[in-house]
Amino acid sequence: MDPTSRTLRARRLLAFIALVMLVTGVTTVALVHYEMRKFAIVEADDKAKILIEHNHAIQRYYTLVLRPNLMEITKPLRTKEFFDPVWMSATYAVREIGKIFGNQFGMADYYYKESAINARSPENEADDYERAFLETLQADSQIKYKSEIRYFYGKPFAVTMRRGVSLWKPACMRCHSTPDAAPQDMVNRYGSVRSFHRNLGELLTVSSIRIPLSKAFTISNQFALRLSMILLAFLGFFSLILFWAQKLYLFDPLSKTLKKREAALKRSEEKYRDLYDNAPDMFVSVDAKTATIVECNRTLVEVSGYTKQEIIGRSIFDMYTPDSAEYARTILFPKFVKTGVISAEELKIKRKDGSNIDVSLNTSAVRDEKETFEKCLFLFKFKEGENFNHRNTLSISRIII
């Protein structure tokens, strides 16, 4: 392989390595970014489930411990129509605790609601999305959770919903059967329409929570950007090192070798040109397509009697006598095109003064990679007994096809 090809291949290899590193870097950043966002979503979902279960624990404490004890303690002090949601309603307590949690601890973006259809408090009324999931839960008792990413006001949230409170105790029906059976204070507070006419065992609520993801996604984006900058810097540094190493150990040596070969080729060409011009034989360079002479040496000029300007541009067949020209055109040239070789063919070359020279023609062709003629060598020799200015060989002509 010549130095130029090696240099080209080396540069292509360097470009390929750089491209592979770039693709690898971009893929790595994309995967890290994807995994960080995925982790943020999983973490938000886990956090949401913890908060939901914590609030359910509060509700169970209210329902099973606090309220029964206070009901027993306050029994002599309250009437049958008394109702105070502060300690009698677990849903009210969880909602108010959520407000404190959001306002005092910087969690205002967090959203929690015990959503119900026809909820007693309008604050707990389910939206369309929560209503649809609640209806799905009522139709299929095997479903417990639902989690997905939703956007509110252009911001992403991890939304998690869980099966909520069911009317599982007969005592619960006093407040959820009919307005007449409910404490009058509760009817006065919430009205006689909302959350009545329920059935024992009915699923009443769905716990709905939204965890904001904007901060986590921003951190993920910033980390991906920093990682991209680091990888880009590393890629640039590595490319410089690789280029320097290849220049030092490959390109420079190849360049020196190439220069040496070019110098040797130039010397060879100069030597060939000297041999071509000063050889005792006649050299003629001919265009194979047109049979036009494009170059000749001084020997041809001396032997033929024509000037160089008179020879260049003429047809090679014009250098022969009419009979030899016809034979060369109709017999020898087709034979040469077919076989690439002509051996010991006798021809006559005419000089400018009208005299003829008997010669013997030998040719050989050199083919390129496509098996077409690249060049052809013509060798004209004097026949036995011919003599012209003590030369015994006339010419080699090169035809470039």
C-alpha cells in the first residue's frame, strides 16, 4: 500500500474513532438522563405511596382509637344531634393536617385529597380523572393503585391514586344513609344532599396525591448537561492526543516516505525522459483512440527528416508507406486491440525525402486494474542489411489508452 493510501486510511480511522466516541458519549448522556428521570419518577411514586399510607394510618387511628374514646368521654356532655368534624371526621383531620404540612413545610406544590363522588365537603369532590378511577375501583375490587405522569399548568407531576375509605362499619351508616338519621349539626353544616344514600360496604373515596417533578427533572437536565460538557471535553482532549500520536508516529513518517518516493519517482521520470529523448531508437507516443502522435523523441526527428512540430498531431499511419499503413490499419491494429501483442511484423516507414526504411515491429500492452489498455510499447528494428546513420534499432512508441 502506498503512503498516500495509508495516510488516507489512517485519517479515516481517526474520524471513525472520533465518531464512535461521539456516538458513545451521546448515548451515555441520553441513557443517564433517562435513568435519572426514571429514578425521579420511581422515587416520587414511592414517596406518594408512603404519604398515602401515612394518611390512611391517621384515618385508622381517628376511626378506631381517637373518636371512640372521645365519644365515650363526651357522652354525658353532648346531645344526639352534636357533630364536630375536628375530632369526629378522619377525612377532615387528614385534610387539615395536609394544609399545615403544605404551608408550614414548603410543600405547597404537593397535592393530597380524599376524593369522593358527591363528597360531603366540596374540597373533597373528585375531578373527572379521580372520578373515573373511583368508578373503576368500584367495578373491580382487585385494583389498588394507579400511577402515571401528568402535567398541570405546564409542570410535570407524579400522580398516584389508591383505593381509599369504604363504609365497612354499620355505625358509619348513621352519617351516610339518610339526612334524617344523621346528626342535625352535620346536616346544618354540610346540607342534606351531599354524601347521603350510601350503601354498607361501598367504596367511598380514592386517595389522590401529586408529587411535583419539576425540580427533579431540572436536576436531571443540569446533570446531563454537565456530563455532556465533561464528555465533550474528554472527547476533544482524547482526539487531540490521538491526532498528535498519529501525526508523530504515522503521518510524519508516512509524509517523509512519500516525499522520498516522490523524489525517487521524479528522478526516475527524469531518467526516463532522458532515455526517451536521447535513445538510439525512435520513440513515438500515440493516442490510441485517434491514432494521433502526441510526442516523439529526437531520434525520430533525425531519422524521418521531419521537424518535431511536423510530426506531432499527425496520424501514426501517415508515418508508413501506403501499403504498410493499410496493413497496419486493417490487420495489425485490430489484432493489437484484441491480443495486446504484435511480434516481428515487417513494415515500411517513409521519410520526408521520399525514401523508405524497412523495419520489424514488436509491441506489448500494459493493462490497468479494469483490464483495459493503459500503455503500449512499439519497437521498430532495422531489417537485416538496413543501415541508417549507424543505428540498428528504430523506435519504441507508447500509446496511452
